[in-house]
Amino acid sequence: MDCLFCKIIAGEIPSTKIYEDEYVYVFKDINPIAPIHYLLVPKIHIADANGITPENSHYIAKVFEVAAKIAEEENIPSYKIINNCGKDAGQTVFHIHFHLISGKRFKEHKNADI
């Protein structure tokens, strides 16, 4: 498989690891948009949110459990979790992943044009 994130998880491509367990791999984004910008990636290849099924959804639940654990351990009181689903939504790596971003104040979005 020629998936960037699968290769990072396998250790074939270097990353700055923040956390790892049997379900989730977390590393620093190489192009951060905030002082804290981590990518939370399930260790099973799911292309995007449309690929979540009853059989693999526990990996996604683990991602959110890990986000809360990291926030507590690193004393991150507030953060955003962002997922892009599909090319037109800005997804560039087709292995589902979630951006945990924090460290600055974000504006509230009042409409869907974000």
C-alpha cells in the first residue's frame, strides 16, 4: 500500500511521535497552523469518514479517547479536532486522521463557509 500515514505508522517514514498504542498513532504535523498541531491517526487504514463501519468504528472512538488523554497530560484546556472528508473538503492524505490544534484563540465560525 502506498499510504503516507501507513508508512509513518510502520516507521518507514520519520515523524515526531507524541503517543502510540495498539489503536492510535499521534505525531506532530509538519506544517502546523497553531503552536500545538498533532495528527491523530488510527492504526487501521480507513480512507475517510465515509469508510467508518460498525466493524472499525472502535478505532475512531479510541482516537477521541486519546485526544482527551493527551489534552489532560499536556494541560491543554481547549482545542479543536478537525477531520476533512474528501478532496473538496481539503483532505490530502486518504487515511482518515484528525487534527488536534490548540495554543491560540480561534474565532467562532458563524456559518458553513469555513
